[in-house]
Amino acid sequence: MLPQFKFECPTADAVALRGTPNREHPKQLAASRSTRKPATNTMVAAMSDTFLSHPLHTLAHLASEYTNGLSLRERPSATSDHGISTYIAASFDDRTKQAKIPSFNDVPFSELESGAVCRFAAFIQDPDASGTEVFVGYSKDSSSDKWKSHRFGPYDGPEVGYGASDNIILEERTSMYATSIPGEASWMKENELPELDDVSLSRKARYLPDRYPKNAPHRAALLKFYAGCGANIKVCDIVEVIGLLEFNDSDEATTEDEDDHDRIPMIHVLSFRQFPNIQGLYLHQNLTRLTDHESARAKILTKVSSVFSGDMKAAELLLLSLLSSVIRRQNQQVLGMLSLNVYACPGDVAPKLVRLLKSVLPSLMSEKLDLDTLNTRNMVPSSDGETLRSGTCQLAQGTCLLLDEGGMKDGQLGDRGVRQIRALTRMITAQVVPFQFPFSDFEVETDCPVIILGQTKTILPVDFAVALKPQLQEATASVSPLSNGELEDVRSYLASARNLEVNISSEISERIQNDFVNMKKAGRDDPVKALGGRIEVARLLAKSYLRTSMLWDDWEHAGFLPARGPHTLAAQKHTYTPTNPLFLLLALLFCIHSIMKLSAAVAAALPCSAFALDLVKSPDGSGVLAFPIQRTTSRSVQHDLDNIAALKKRRLRRHLDKRTVTLSLDNPKSHLLYWANITIGTPAQNLALQIDTGSSDIWVEVAQSDLCSQSDDPCEGNTYDNTTSSSYKYSNSDFVIQYGDGSYAIGDYATETFAIGNATVTGQTFAMGLNTTSSQGVMGIGYAANEAYAVYYGFDSYPNLVETMKDQGLINTLSYSLYLNDLDAETGEIIFGGVDSAKYTGQLTTLPIDTIPGVAASTFTVSLTGMSLLTPGSSSASAVSLSTFPIPVLLDSGSSYMALPTAILESLASSLGATYSRQLGTYIFKNCDLQNEDGSVVFSFGTKNISVPYNEFIVNPTDEDGNVLTYTNGQEVCQIGIIASDDPSAYILGDTFLRSAYVVYDLENNEISIAETDFNSTDSNALAITSGTNGVPGATSVSSITRITSVATGIATRVGTTAVGTITPTDGSSSSGSAIGFAGLARSSVFLGVFSAFVLGTLAL
């Protein structure tokens, strides 16, 4: 059925209600300019009155003017608006005149009629409500050769067949389902409707209940957009439209089987305006402006503190949370937002705060967060393929979401509840709302402050959690209600402040840096993990005073507000059961821990590589522990514990130096992951764990995990059962980690006894992976500062495996050495607390790990100062040109390949004759002949060079099962062992480099000692590393190296954008460069590391 009313609006970028440009046909526009006289105020008033009283007549007249102005050979334009936008802009050029147009939001339906002009401040709930509709826009009168528009009124042209013809022009329109703004305050409406709207009295229900949060009554309409003018409108946008209203009151529309959309009023859009958030809409509608912002700030703080029983600090943090907004999205991190949890709240706090906030915020969505809500209510939008149902989290930008956890109790959390928690977690941490569809989900960006109240501390991941501290009753007894004038001031203040942009000058930035460094030197408790939070609080304090620049006073004031304080890893009251809601709340936090993920292309191109080990203690107690490392496939653990144990026993050799016991490292060819056997628990249970220098947590698989409990047993029985161990002790349910390849693990922290080789480690903190995507556990041996518990939560780190070994006297120092050996070799070695001088050639050279002054190291990162290519038959190497040397590189045994700048890879590929493969995402060779030639790539670290032979640098890519890829003719594929990465925080030297380097990791002195590998060495000379400086036997410091350093202030991510800093060579000169924030590709964890994102996100805006 053709529409009764069909109206066009201009394109989205031209539809302001003031000053909208004319979109008429060029010739018609020229004619109108020459014949029309300027409109006087009296004429404008008459125009607006005429349009409101006879809109169809006015629109028909404008259309006739347009078509009459066409020449005989001209065809009407489907994108012309017939001058409607110019007419509306002239007729309603200010808010007072626009107020003459009846508001669809709050005028009773009994006073609205089909064909009337109305305006609607709307929320786009579904931008694709009924797809695209086609109709006849113009027809040509054969007798007069004149075109007639059919957008206005019923169609009365010639009979229409399929498709267009010379005398017919078809047009399109789109329909969007729009509702009242969810959570909109009653005072935002010009006329508050009665509680029982005539929606359900004079006509059938005029809305679809499941299209609005909590199925609450609301206003809804199908917005009809013409000529593509709604192309830039998306779901959850706020628009104010002016258009013609149409009701479907025919008898056919009253049957029970009618289409739901037939009950919904339609608004044929003539003009519209988009708003970035609800505050923008309020400021547009509000004709008054704030004059005394400090008074308004004081009034709202006083009111909130009275609700909080006089706790002014909690009140100020709540104000800052209300003013917070997304200022930048950076690699899945959101900057500018401050989520808040106020706990230890009496039962009357939540309702009092809701009443107060509803009186001053343009929109507030409050929800009781208990098991019933989580298990039964829709908090996320979902679709059955036809209808998009709303949820509590589908909100307009700028709406405050207030969650009341006061009624949360133990009980069963179902599948829906799990999804609700996942959605809330994503909304709080990433400011995105998941939309669930039958075969896929997608996320929509949002910008909504989240405040959580409760009697106990929330388990949801908020930025700040503060306990309510009531003051004396006298402090709040005299607080009086806000007058109407004061309410208007506070409303204007909150809206203006939230939309304010705050800059941080270079002077303030430098002072913050210096202040931070001085505090660290003085030993004050202001750790780097809290620095980013303090900067954000200081920025919001400036906002709260309506300042566009941060002052030093804001920075100092931020230090007195409650912040993320250090916490210790201690047992908590709740325990794990499959239906414990508190555990499941935490268990699904993995959705928010993709902090600075790798790009999908890089992650897909990098096979995972990690290690596992067996430990044997030196019989003379010399403090050296050596291990064999077994290599296995990347997809699953292919192992036989008994056979491997027998193989290791055969390879065991005791060295002449009685201070060490060394075991060989087993490396089956074409396999990618390294692992070793340990035992855990009392009695002992055999496990195989991957070993990873890029992460710092031990976690093990358990049989009841989501992955391991599957019927095909993907974990192959390589699981731990805590219920049979007498030495198991639960700590808490706070474990969550995600790695660079996208795999993750979530579960419980606990302590347990580990037997590694013939050494026993007692009381070792580890985690059980109750929800994982990896079929094998990991033994992380990096810095304790990089533990997931410390990095994500900001808690104190716990003694990881290396630290526990030293604490229990198994090794002398926090150190170990790694010998991966030849790509084709079957032996290798890792030694804790020692080095093996028979496994390298030349001199061990010590390099400093790049750190920020005053900040603890967290990654094994050094400065790569140059690269060169030594081709076969050449006596000298040719340098690889890269203007940005030195660059930061992470020595990561958990990455199979290297990741270096594209310029390096392209230069090497050109010199070696490799071509780019889109399928593999890197450079490959036509054949593998070069793999057998005597050439090498030289990596320079100051004066220290490490040569990587072609046969180590050029590798054979494998499939998931470890099979070498081949061309169609059966010939093996060879590729360069580097993946391109133009993110300075993601430069990696992985296994394709480390096999050619003997590396000593000295965690105590923050140093790396390195030498060239002696491939396939059968000798051994294990030596203990002594405590103190210069403790690595035979190592000398590099004589000259240009290091990368920076004192830029902020918190970085292991994968993300780095800060601009200063490169300081040893000679004291300087040049521009980048600060450090490094990624561990593949198995390396992607938690926060050392400095980068907040420098760009908070200091440089």
C-alpha cells in the first residue's frame, strides 16, 4: 500500500533548524533568488502560522513551484527537498518559534491529528525497523508534459507497473523505530502527561512494550526519512525531528493479527537535528544560561553529601563520575570515564540518591541489581531476526546508569544472568553495549557514567570503590530542598560541565612528571598504577569548576580524594560453586580484559609459542635449577607423561661442577609450543605447563572448566583436581588474564605445593582456570609487576615462581638463562639461577632493560640500535635503513616470530627476493633454496651484535596441527620469520631471534646478558649467578648503546600507542623518540605494562 503522506528532508549534514542551506534544483534556485523578496519578521510569522494550520497546502505549493520551474527536458531530482528545509529554517529560526510546533513527546494524543505538524525529541531504538520502502515520487502528465510530485497526499497518478519508466520516478524511504529517551526526566518535558496516558484510552496501544527498557509506557513513532537524509543516523542516537504525523485509524488496523507496526504513529520527517548526548539536547532546549557555576557546584555537592550522611569525599567522587565522559577510545581502552562504587550504604541511600538525581539530570536509568533482575530482565538489546528488543543498557549517550546492589544475595545465576553480567562489565570498562542476534553479536559504543551502590563492595570492575563514611548528623541536618531557580542552575551546570573539554598544558604535564618522580624517589605511596586515575580525577575536577585547562590545584586536590589503594592477595569470604553469583560475576570479566589487543591480522599470523619445563635441584644446594623444555603443537598438548619422563631420565647428566644439575631441552621438529612436566598437590598430580617469559602467573587446567569438560576432552586429561589435595588453599576468585593471541583464563587464586624436578616449592600462589579458551595451563616467569592481579586490579603483587624459588633457597638470585638451540635441534636448556658457558660463543654482554626512572620494570625490553644483512659471499654487512633506530624490542620467548616495523620487513624482503603473501600476511619465497645458504641477519644492541643465520631466520610456516605448508606442487613454503608491526609498543624479538641468542634474564638488576648461541653444543658448564651487581659469570657491560628512556607520565599498555618521549644516548645527547609500552605477541599477556596510553590520552589532549 502506498503511503498516504510522503515527505522529503534534506541530507543529515544540511538539516539544522537554523540556517539550513537550500537544496533546490540549481535552475529553480536561481529563479527563486531572482523573484523572491526577503522575508520580513511579519512575513515569517505569517509563514509559520500558515504552515502549522495548512501544512499539506504549503508543501504542495512548494512542490509545485519546484516542478513548474523545470524545463521540458529536465527530470525532477530524487534528492531535492522542494525548498522545505529553507522554508522551515526561516519560519522557525529560534527556540521560541519552534515551541509553537506541538511536541509529540508530551501533548496528549487526543490533541494530535493525522496530517498535523509535530516535533519529536527521539531516541533511535532501531534504525532499520522495516527496511527500505519504494514509492512513486513523481509522475509525468502526458497531456501537459509537466511533472507532478506525489510525496504529499494520496497517489493519484497513472497506474504503476514493476520498475520505473520514462514517465515515472521511483523514490525510497527508510523507517526507524524511535521512542522517548529512556530514563528522561519528567522536567525535560514541556507538559507532563498523566500517569495513564491516553495512549491506551483513545486509541489502541501506540508503542511496542519490549522496545523500551523495563517495558515502561512511552511515546514511540516510526520515523520516515526520505532521499537518504537519515543515512548518518545510527542506533541509540538522539534526534529532534519536525515532520507530519500520521495515525493508522482504519478498521483494518484493529484486528488481532495486524502487524505491530500498524499500531505505531508515523512521522514523515521534514527536518531534523542530531545531538551528541542528552546534555546537548537539554542545552538546546533550555533558554536560560548559568551565571554562577561555583554556587551550583556547592549546592549539588551539599545535596549529595546529605544523602551520603555528610561524606563529602564520596559526594565529590560521585559528582566527578556524573561529569565524566568518553574523551578518547584507544585500542579498546576508554579514557575520560570514571565508574564509581559507593558501598557500606544504608538501605535508604539508593532511593534518596535516585530522587535527587532525577531532579537534576536530564536522564537517569536506575536498576536494582539482584538475582531476579539478572535472571529475568532484559539488560541487553536482543533480536530474533525480526524485532530488536530493548534492554536496560540501551541508553542515550550521557544517560547515567545507577545500579543498586543492596538486594544481592546468594543463589543461582542462570544463562541469562551470565549474559547480563557480561554486558554490564563491557559497558563499565569499554563503554560499549553488546547487541545479541541469533547468529552473531555486535557492540555499539556508548557514553554513560555508571554508579553502583550497595552494602558490600561490588565485584564489577569499577574505577573507584569507596566505603561510605557517615559524619555527624549536625553536618546534614540543616540541608534544605533546592528551589526551582536553584534546580535550573544545577541542571545547567551539570550539563555544561559534562560537555566541557579540558586540556592539560605542557607546563602542568611537566610538573606532574617531576612531582611523580620525586614522590617515587622519596618512597611515598603513589604507585604508577594509581597515576592514571589521579590524572583523570584532576581533569574532572577542572571540569567541575567549568575550566577548560587543568590547574596545579586540581592535581594536588586529586591526591586527597580516595583512590585505588594497594591491596593484598588475601582470602575472601565467598567460595567457588558452579552457581555462586559472585564467582560468575567475576568469571565473565574476561570480556573487558582485552586491554590493547593485537590486530586480528597480526595475531592470526603469529603461531603461539610458549614453554614448559621440568626442574631438578642441584644436589649441593648451590642455588642453580636447570630444566629441559619440551616442544609441542600449538593447538593442543600432544604428550605422554610416562614416555617423556623416561626420555628425560635418559638425558640427565650431572656436570663436573657440582653446583648445578642440568636437564636437556627436548624440541621435536615442526612443533611450536614448549612445555614441561611438573607435579602439583598432595598427593602429587602430573601436569604439563607451557612456560612463558612474557607473563608472570601460573595457572592450571581443571576438569570442571568450560573447555576441559567438553565431550572430546580437549585438555586430554592434563587437569588438576583441588578436591583431592590436602595442601590446596583457596585465596580468592580474582584471577583473569588474556593473552595476545586472544586466549584467556579466568578462575580462582589459591596456594599449593609444586614439585618441579626433584625440587619442591611450597605455598606457591597459582590460579585454576575455571573458564578458559586454552587447552593447556601456563607457567609465567616474568616480572611480578606484570602479574594480572597487580596490573589489572592495582593490587600488590604476590611472590611468583621465580621469587618463591629464591625465598625458599632454591636459587641465589631472581634470574634464569634460556637456550632454545637450533630450529632442527632436539635439545635445549633453561637454568634458574645460573648460566651454562658451554652453550654460547664469544662474550656474554650485559644490556640494561629499558625502564622509566623511579618505576619498577615489568617487561624484558631492550633497545635495538640497528640491523644489517650479511649476504652469502659478502665480507661486510649492509645496514638496514630505518630512521627511527633505536627502537624498543621485547625479548619474548612466548612469541614464535619477530614483530618489527614494516620498513624493516620490506627492506629485508627486497634484498632477499621475497614477495608478500596476503594469505600468510608476511613475505614468502618461491622456494627454500636460500634457507640453506650461508648468510645471516645481524641485530645490533649498541656494540653487541647477534647474527641470526638464514636457516634460523627463514622458517617453514605450519598449519594448526604442526604440518609444514606446501605449494600445490608439493614444495614446502618458506617465509621470513618477521611479522610487520607499526605499533612501537608491539616490537618483538621472538623465537626466530632467540634461537640464535643465549639470553640471561636478571630480574634483580634489570639486565639482559646476551651472546650468540653455540648450536647443538654437547658440552656443559653450569655456573651460579651471584647476588649483587655484575653477578652473571663471564658477562661484561655493553660499551656503548643508545637507550630509549622517558619520564612521560601515564600508564601504558603492553599493546597500544606509545607516548612521545625522549631518546637519551649514553653520551648525553638526545633525539626524539618514543616511550616504552610493549606487547607480548602470541602467548604473552596483554595487561598494562610501562607507560604509554595515558600520555596521549590525558596529557596531550
